[in-house]
Amino acid sequence: MEYQYPIDIDWSTEEIVDAIAFFEAVEQAYEKGIERDMLMTKYRRFKEIVPSIAGEKTICKEFEEVSGYSSYRVIQAAKAGASGDRIKL
């Protein structure tokens, strides 16, 4: 895909890399599926970077606008699943 990931200029390089890894996991859930536990690990790290619900909604909405992929739907599917499940939308 040819688009830019939403990032905050105040994030460190490590935080940018980890946030992008989360968005790539969301993409993977749509395109070929991803292990639930791996996705949730990336999501928990993303929540350390963006702890507020409002901040998460803003960044995930920006991501959905450029990619067409809903982080919210992926995380809801992961939360409904069990350890060892594969998430595929």
C-alpha cells in the first residue's frame, strides 16, 4: 500500500516503529490473518504510546481514512477471540 501511517511528531523513534508495527498487524489481520496473541501484544504496546481513548480514536481514524482498515474492528475481533486464535477480517 502507498500511504503514510499516522504518527505524532513527539514520539520517539522506538515509539514510531512500535506504532507502525501495530498498524501493520491491523493490515495483516485484513490481508492474511494474524495470531491473536501477537496482535494483542502489539496493541498493548500501542496503548502505552497512546494511552488516552481520545488519542487512540483520532490516530486510528486517521489510519482508517488512508488505509480503509479499521483498527477498532480488528481489536474487537481479537478481544472476542481466545489465545491461539487467528484473527482474519
